[in-house]
Amino acid sequence: MKGRTIYAVLMALCVIGFWLFENFYTPATYSNPNGTKGDLVQTDFLPSSTTGEVVQHTYYTLSYSETHEQAEWVAYTLKRKHLTYDDRERPYFIEDPMVKTKSADWRNYRGSGYNRGHLLPAGDRRFSEQAYNETFYTSNISPQDKHFNVGIWNRLEQKVRYWCKKYGDLIVITGGVLENDLEEIGIEDVDVPRTFYKIVLKGNGKGAQVLAFLMPAEESQEPLQNFVVTVDEIEEKTGIDFFQNQPKTWQSAIEARVDTQDWKF
């Protein structure tokens, strides 16, 4: 009888310990321990946050939506010097320790049928191990159909790298359109966006040029040009003011215009 009691107590302690580990354990950080920052998007070009949860990592900035368990936007710079072909070992996806509520556990994606789709591509951060690893925070991923993830979304990411090589420094802002009544996966109810966007800016001041893309989250063989929209349209769908700190005259001129003339596809 005594042995059974001890066994029952040990089992209860194991269950409690496992629950505490699952719910309160925060894994090791990929962030820079000395707090230095890399080439981040300047505040003047950061979008508004509809959630108030803005997180700044060493090499990118994001606004996290706890309601949807993913970032509403990720903003980063892409420079020619970033575009290396260094071979990096893929790390584990881990929760983002800088998100107050912790970002969603990667296990939410397991068995869901959706890929863990990077918003800031790991391929844009091969120039250093830390920069590469930072892209594997779960705050930087969103559920994506696998054919979309490796198909047209990947082709757009490759095109952005091509533009960086051709034109120089870019600012990229990207995310899923987070709406009501989205499909949800996992125990934490991670929302599955039906649409994704990407905004690419080159130049500055009056010479700045922007391309904005809005894509259904499904594979398509259509040319990328068919998905170009105005920044205003993405703002209307997301509620985000993407260049809120720029002069109103600048915003009016840039955000309402679709002009692919100076972008080689």
C-alpha cells in the first residue's frame, strides 16, 4: 500500500513538472547577450503597432499580436553585405523571450498541415550565426500552406534579394493579414492568415520608391507583378500605418501609387 502511494505521488509530481515545463520554461535566447544592435530599420520608417507589443532584436524589429499568436509585421533592412551563401546549421524554433507573453510554441504547428513560414527569411541572414538563428524565434513565423511557402512566396523572397543586389539597401516590411474568423491551429489557437503582404522600399526622401505586394496564401503561377498593390490598400486591410513617421506629403505621394517601372522583374 505504501509503495502504491509513493508511486502515485511520483506520478503526480512528474505530471506537474511536465506541465510547468511546457507552460513556464523559456528556452535559451538567440539574442545578442551584450545588447548591441545590427542594421535595424530606423524609427522614421517603422510601422505603427496595433498591439503595443514592439520587440527589437539585434537584426530586425516586429510587432507581436498575442491575439493571433504571431507578428502583425516584421521590419528589417537588407543590404548587399547581408547576401552571403554561408552554410548555416538550422537551429530549433524557440519561443521569443522578448515577447511579454512569450510567442507561440512551435508544437502548435505539428500535425497542422501548415509550414512554419518565416517572415524574415533565414536566407537573408546567413552572414552571421546569430543573425541566422534569430530568424528561428516563433515570433518570426506564421502558418503557411507548404506549396505557397516554397512556391510564389519563396519566389518573391528571391526577387527581393535580386533587387538588393541590383539597387542596394532595402527596407522590407512583411506579415500576414490578421483578421477575425481565421482558421486556428494548435493548443494556443495560432491564426492562419488567408493573405500575406510584403512592402519593399528603396532610396530615401523624395527619391524613395516602394513596391507593395498582397498575395492569397496559396500557390500561384501568375507573375509577381500581378500582386502589386498600393500601400494604402494594405493599410486598409491591416489597420497598420506603415510609414507613420514620414511627412504627410511623402505618404500621399508614395502610398497611393503603383509604379513598377523602376523595378526589374
